[in-house]
Amino acid sequence: MGILTAAAWFGTSVLFLFAVEPAFSSESMHRLLPESHAVAVSHLVGDRFWTAQYLCGFVALLHMIGEKLYTGRPFQRSSLVLNAALLALALMSATLFQAKLKQYHMDVYGVRSTPQQRVHGQRWLGIWSSLSVGIQIVMTVGLALHLSQTVSSDASYRFVMGGKNRG
């Protein structure tokens, strides 16, 4: 279960970073949809992505706790810290970054936006977009490390029985 969760978490991150997100900012997409619509759809897909990211993080954390309780195996401090940091980054991105990106998107493309709001929004939209991509890159590298740690964890504890069931 731990390997499956780590692989799914890493896989969604790689897919979104290298395939999904670039597709919404490509010339092909802008020929199909106006830029404002492509960015709006990107936000909708991004919301789903970040939800998947923090759900995978919670499942991975619960799995680590369950494994500790079942096998008595001590936590690997580095794995626990990495998992918690990745989960915190996912939650921060899902809440703070996505809210800022939506706000500045409305400033840039909103019907009632003033020219000053558009200029201000365009500048900050670029900054927050770059920060979001930076966080995604950091998370993808961290998730590769998390997957590596999960796959190569000490196999001697993997099949230890939690206790005898005396019926």
C-alpha cells in the first residue's frame, strides 16, 4: 500500500508538471480557447491536482502510522519529516497559491477590472505562477525521494506479524 501510494503521488506530480500544465499554456491551446478561458480551465484542473496531492499525502502519512502500530517498526525520521513537508507544501499550494492565482486571474481577465488592476494583476499573476511551478518542481523532486525511500525501506520489517491472534 505504501509503495502504491508513493507511486501514485509521484506519478500525478510528474504528469501534471510535464504534461497537463504546459498543455494549457501552449500555442495549440490558445488557438482552441482564448487565453482567459485556458487559464480558467487550468485553475479547475489545478484544483483537482492539488486535491489529489494532499489526499495522497494524508494516505501516505496514515499508512506510516498504521505500519508503525501494526509492526512495531519505529518511524524513519527522515521519511516522516519528508512526508509531512510534502503534505504541508501540497496544502499550502492548494489553499494559498491557488487562491492568489484565481484572484489575479480575475484582475487580469475580469470584465469589470480597471486598467490599473489589469497591469497589477498581470505582474502578480506571473510571479505567483512562477512560485507555483517552483513548488511543483520541489515537490516532484521530494516525491521522487519519498518513492525511493518507500521502495527501499528495510524489508526485514515488511512481513513481521503484529502479534499472535489467540482465539
